[in-house]
Amino acid sequence: MPELVFFSGTMDCGKSTLALQIAHNRSARGLQVLIFTRDDRAGEGKLSSRLGLVTDAVEAVPGMDLYAHVVDRVSQGGKVDYLIVDEAQFLEPVQIDQLARVVDDLRLDVFAFGITTDFRTKLFPGSRRLIELADRIETLQVEAMCWCGSRATHNARTLGGEMVVEGEQVVVGDVTGFDEEVGYEVLCRQHHRRRMTSGSVRASALSPDVLPVGSD
């Protein structure tokens, strides 16, 4: 039976790499994929991983009817055997409903990849709808690590290496940068709650075992 599957995890846990691997494995067996993505780090209409792999994709812009796009592709003679949707957390809830319709009406598997919560630990609307509708939810087993060595469970937004907890939900940034640009870092719950990023620890010359004054 076709399924809507949501692969979730924090940043740096290999979601896009797995998406590309699934596409590679299935294409080797003659299956044709249709890839959607949104706000990929490599630019519009691209699916990329931090390992340097990249492929073309359809940019799922706001207001786009994903179900209608698939139907149009097939009606014009294109072959579609399954869908991959990366950065699914950025999709509108109605677009997640359209993906479910692809599974139910067109009988195609849909593999969606995305992070669950934002830098404020709040659910992304797209992720929330996927949790509500998915046939299966798979937590990726490649564990991202906090700077302290513990398993990272939360996504943090940084500015100049300092964690921020206010601002727009979606701001595309560099997960490796600690300059004055917007960046992202994965943290364990303890250090997310204490707003202790690797940049702030280095700046204050604290060891990982020393808590900042006033910490609860």
C-alpha cells in the first residue's frame, strides 16, 4: 500500500542525504521520482546535502497546488512513480493535505523530510500537519550532537554566535557560520534552555561544566 512517510529529526541528522539516497536507489531500479523542496541551502529548485550532493527539484512555492502539479506532469506524459519532499516543515498545511491526496488518489508513495520544531521549540505548521496525517513517522537514527557531546534535540538560531529566541519562524541561514549573519546550531535541551551555544561558550571562556551566573 502506498504511504505518506515523514522522516524527521534535528538539523545535521542527514535528512537530505537520506532523501538523495532513496532517489538514487530507486532510480537504479527504473523508478522515476518527482522531487519537491522549499528554501534549500543550494538555492531555488535544488535538493542538496551537506556532503556536497545536489540534484534538481521543483520549488514548492507558497500557494502551489502540489497535487495538481503531479496530475499535470502525468497527464502530459511524464512518468512519476513516487515523490520526495525535502524541507517539508516549510510547506503550508494545505500542501501537506495535497500530498496525502497524492497517496490516496494517485496511489503513489510520498517520502517527506523535515525538522519538527523551530528555534523556539514550536512546531512548524507543515510538520504539525504531517504528524497529524502521516501513515508513518520515522525518526532518523543519525544523531546530531550538541557542542557538549550530548545528543542534540533542539534547533537554535544564532546571531554572532549568540542564541536568539525571537524573530520570524523561517529565516534561511548558515548552520556553520558564527559571524554576524544568521546561523543555526543544534543543542541538547539543557543548553538550549540555558541559551548556551558553542560560540557563547568560547566567547566567555567557560568550560562545558561551568554554568553561567543566574542559570536555573
